[in-house]
Amino acid sequence: MAIYHMQAKVVSRGSGRSAVAASAYMSCSRMYNDYDGIQHDYTRKQGLIYQEVMLPPMAPSKWNDREQLWNAVEENEKTKDSRLAREFVVALPVELDKDSNISLLQDFIKKNFVNMGMCADFAIHDTDGHNPHAHILLTVRPLNENGTWQYKTEKEYLCIKDGQEKGFTASEFKTAQKQGWEKQYRYKIGKKKEYLTSSVAQEKGYERIDKHPKSSRYGRQNPISEQWNSDEQLCIWRANWADAVNKMLARNQINATIDHRSFADQGITEQPTIHEGYIAQNMEKKGIIADRCEINRQIRADNKMLRELKANVAKLAEAVEKSVPIIAETLEAIRSHMIFTQYHLLHNEMQKEVIHDWMNHFNPILNKYNTVKKELKAKVTERKELNVKKEKTSILNPIQHIKLNQQLTTVTEEIEELKSRKEQLIFQTQCSTDKDMTNLSKKYDQMNNNLDILDSQDISLQKQLEKDAAAFREEKFRPEPEQYTELLDTRIQIRSDFRDKLIEQLKSTFGKYYDYHRRDIATNEVDYLNVEDPDVFSHRAWELEYQRKQEVRRNQPTRTKKRSHDMEESMKLFL
């Protein structure tokens, strides 16, 4: 089943990653990082389906070798927390074959990344044949027309003119200075330190204590980088990925689509919590018993009907023994209660089927999620141990340092892969966070508990059905054989009232989940259990209706004859 998954991450030195290692990991290759002198070898890694480097026109052709591309990126970034690359992990439709998925990715990457000036390195993975996905590694620094790197941010000086403060880059300040704008420096004023312009400070004789002019904290971001890093652009890429996948699915005549929007935006509603009330509403919408409150509500309705039945039995005891109308009323009351009980059993059966389907859907996902979570925890622990070991290793042992760095890089990439797999599993469950998955796991346990409750309730309902059937048989044979026809006719006359009352009670108890087809099935099963042929009732009802119509017809000639006599008398008077 095609699912939407697009995860955006940043590869930065601050998180312990390197662009060379990330590229080597996803391409299952061996690459040497000139920046830290570490050789990254992932040639034994399994699951690689396809890999390719795509470059914009201004990029040097030698960068088609991914090792040279990412070493060029590493060389240009100087700080220890530099952002080296942007990584996307996207789920590919399992309905598409390998060539279609490659074509889908190439077209999407070219239109959305390469045409914007980024260098793209991507690979398709599928370790088990059921989880095709792609890693897309992108440069974050724009390129000039001659293939050199542009700046990501530029220093911005905060200058003053007529009491107004404004930011200028170094090139902009040359023009601004002619217009009267001045840089600000820090001066010592008594015990305080303040930013002032040189002209103001010289007039008052203040001493400058810092040679660096006042500037904005993060500088002026490159407009191209600013666009690439914006939330608006990320939303565009997410929407474009959904459109690209849907077009490829339609081109291959596959009846499936994906949607980049959140479930709230789609009007679906998040999966979905276990809090009382909220979970009940969501589960009821799916036809699932939410909690004991719902079950108790049904039991109360069932008990109410049982009390009415007992009242009828008490009324029968007070009436004349073998009174046909009372027996008929009691039989129909017992029958209605049996139909209600049987309907309740069928409703529970439907609920259990829905619960089983829900559990069968989420059980493998939860198992995979718990496995990945356990592996991720182990890898994080392993990385901590390696870091501790690295700190304790003497700087006089460079070989050991390099070996530990290689191990740390490998573990870090494995952690990122596990995080990506975990995010995909979270998305498949329509969740957003690990907390949601914890709640889903608790909900799964609650579903198991609901199945036990339903099984227990079914046993009670089945016993009640058998008890009612025994009472029905006993009441049915109370009248004398010659009273059978009279009893049948009486039951036919009052059955419609009992049916209407039963329908009203079913609707009141089960609400919007009331189903008249299920009611008909319950009715047929109760009649079969009571050894009563519905055709006998319908045939007798037809006979009674026929007799009524015959009676009407027998009265019709008398009235016609009277009208004819009156007309003859009138004619005589006229003549």
C-alpha cells in the first residue's frame, strides 16, 4: 500500500555526522574524509538498489564522483558545528517496479533540487523487499556561475544615523557610510559598557574597549539559502512529492494515492488517546466498544427489558390461568427479549471482528517499532561508550583515535537509519510522536481487554438466551390444543406493537450502530431456536386480511342494492 513519508534532516558536525560518511553509508561504498582523516567503508551493507549523483550546470563535472563532491563540501565548511548537507528520506510506492521508482526520483530531484542549484546524491534501499525508500543528500550552500561556493551568511553591521539603527553588509556599508551611517563600537562609560559611534565617543572622551563593531547575531543569510531553509519551501517540496508519486501511480494505472497533508488538514481525524471520553468517541466512530461505560449502558438496557419481562410474568400469574391474551402477550415479550439478546450477540461479533482487524493491522507495526526502538537504544548506548573510550584514549595514540572515530561515525549513521525507520513506522500508525506510539500500545492492550470483556459478556448473553428459550417453550404449551388458532391470531394482532417497541429500544441502546439487517438476522435465528415457522405467521396473517376484505365485499352488494332501489323510486316520481 502506497504511504506518504518524507522526513527532512540536516547533516551537521554538531550532531557528530559528516557528509562523506552519510554519502558512503547510503551508497554502500568506501570513501575517505579529508577533513578528519577517517576512511568510511560500508561496502558490506545490504539493501542498495540504485544510486546516482545529479549536478546543476554550474557544478564542476568532477563532482560526479560523490567522494570528491562531499570532500569539497567538508573542505569549505570550517566550524565544528557546520551544517554540511540536507537529507531527505522518502518512502517509495511498493506498487511501482524498480525502473518506475528510479524515474520518479530522478524527475522529482531534478525539478525540485537540481534546477534550484543544489547538488544531489541519492540512493534507493530495500532490505526486505517490502520497504522501498530513498535517501537524498543535498548541498546547502549555493553555487556561483563559475562553480565556486557562495556564502551562507554574511556579516551584518548594525549602524546608526539620526538615532535610527539599520543593518548593512560590508559591501553595502561603503555606500551607507557616504550617506552618514556610522558603525557602533563598545565603549566604557564609568562602570558600564555601551555601544556608541566613534564621533559621539570622541566628543565625550570615552575609551573604546573592543575593536569589533556591533553586528547582528547571525548575520545576513544568503537569499537563496534563506529560501531553501524556509518552512514554506519545505511545504512546497512535500506537496510536490505527493503530486509526483500520484502522477506516476496514475501513469501506471494503479488505483492508489498519497496525501502530504496532516490528518487534521485532511479532515481526518489523529489518531487518534486512551483518556476516558476521548478514546470512547473515536472508538465508537469505528464501531468498537470503547470501555466499560458503553458495556454497562447496554447491560442496563438489557436489564430494563428483563424487568419488563418479569413484570409480564407476574401479571400472568395474577391473571386467569391459560388466558389466551395474557399468554400471547407473554410469548411476544419473551420473543422480543430473545431478539434483543441475539442482536446483542451479533453486535458483539461485529465489534470483535473490527477489533481483530484493528489489532492485526497494528500488531506487526508495533512489533517492528519496539524492535527498532530497542536497537536504537542499544546503538545510542554504544555511541556513549565509544565517546567515553575516546576521551580516555591518549592523544599519543592516533591510530586508536582514528579507529574510534570510524566506529563512532558508523554507529552515528546506523542511529540515523534507525531513526528514519522509526519515523516511517510512526507515520504508518497515523501517529506523530513516540508518546503517541506509547498511547497506541496501551490502546492495543485495552483492545485485548475489550475482547475478554466481550467474550465474557457473550457467555452471559448466551445463557440468558437459553433461559428465555426454555421459558418460551413452557409458555407456548400452556394453552389447550383447541386454543392454538386463537393464540396465533392474538399474537399476530399484537406483534406489530412489540416489533415497534423492540426497534425503539434497539435504536436507543445501539444508537447510530443500529442495523435493521442485523435485526432481521436476529429475528430469524430466534424463530429457528423457538421452532416457529415465520411462514405460518405470514400465511395466517394473509388469511385474516383476506377474510376482512371478504367481509367488506359481502357488505358491498347490500349497499349497492339499496342505492338502486332509491333510484327507481325517484324515477317513478319523475314520471
